[in-house]
Amino acid sequence: MRTVRTLPILAILTFLIASSFFNTSKAQSIDWGLTGGMSVSSHVHKFWYIEDDIRLRLKPDPAIGFNVGFITRTNISRILRLQAEPSLILLGANYNDTFTLRGTEFQTDSRTALTYIQFPLLLQLTTIPKEQTIYGRERARTTFHLSGGIYGAYLLDAQFKGINTGAPIGIAFEGDFSNDVRPQYSEYDGGAILGLGFEHGYYRKLGFEARVLFSIIDSADDPQKPFFKHQNMAITFSVYFLL
């Protein structure tokens, strides 16, 4: 029960730190915005699918997903700011692999689709552009930033789906399939984030950021199945707009 008890702490701690900081920063301005983009994710270790006498161990390949959410940001200084991003993200992996079941070799083209609600909390170090004005008015400007922080996440849905081929006549294990695999995953995930991006604008800002995300714990740590362990890892690409 270690995972179930400790992982919510990371998500709750992320939320509490963000809430307390924003509450003590009322004198400072808070920016709000929207963000969305794509993710390329996989797992560190091989994926196990377990059902009755079926034991599949598949090598993970990258899978395409999405991320969408909200941004709240406050400045700590001219070059340092704190940002929270409650968001929805699709992670998982693809499996183009072979496996043997009951003496027969099959080919699978499948994937795991893991939908999380995620709570990143980031510190961002940003450049300070030179003041530029046109006819006495400050013009739009471009800044670059480095992001680093932690995240907590809650698993909303976990599906293992795809198509199996190669079954001889009489074996009903071929064709499309879709299975709920939430029991094989922890409800919670948590880890570290590192990113690099830029944004352009003065009052309203349009930005882009690329990030690396890595689980620091096993998101599939099940005490009944000690061999079923892995961490999520992903690269995300996001476009955001600050209102």
C-alpha cells in the first residue's frame, strides 16, 4: 500500500504550495491563460498484461498523446516566477511486438492509453529584454525561459487496445480488442519536469514550451505483482496564451 498512501501526498503538496503562495502574493499581479499541445510518451520498463492464464510482456515504443489545461502565474522577481498548470494529459506507449500464447506466436499492434489529471508546479527563470518603445509606447517583446518543478497526477482512465494477428484456425485470440487495465496501475503518479520555451507579447502573451516529464515512482507498483513496474516518461510540446 506504499504507493496509494504516498503518491496523493505529492499531488496534495503541489496544490497546497501553489495555493499558499498565490494567497500570499495578492499584492502582485497574477496572470491567467490556456495551454494545449501534444505529448510523445513511453515507459521505462516492459508492459505486462495479465488476465487469467494470459501473461504478455511487451516492449514499449513511443506513443502520441495530448495535453490541455490552464495556467496561473505570479512573479517572484523580475527574472523568477511561479506557475501552476492544472491540466489533462494522455500518456502511454505503443507495442509492435510478438508474443507466444499457448504455443502459438502472435503479432500485436497495440497501445496503452493513460489519461491523467495533472498538477504541475513550476519555477521559471526568464530573460529580461531591453526596453523598446515606438512613439513613446512599449512594443511587444520576446523572452526566453527555463522551467523546472514537480507534478502530481491522478489516473482517470487506462485502456489497453489494438489488434492481434497470427492466430491459427480454432484459436479465438485474433482481431481488435480494448481492455480496461486500471487495476494494473496505481491511481496516482508523480515526478519531475524540466522545460525550455519562449513567449512574445506585452500585455497578452503567446508562448511555446517543450518539456521532459519523468515519473520518480513506479506508476504501476502493485504489491500483488512485484514484477509489474515502470515509470511514465514523456516529451511535451505546448502552445499557450496568457490573457
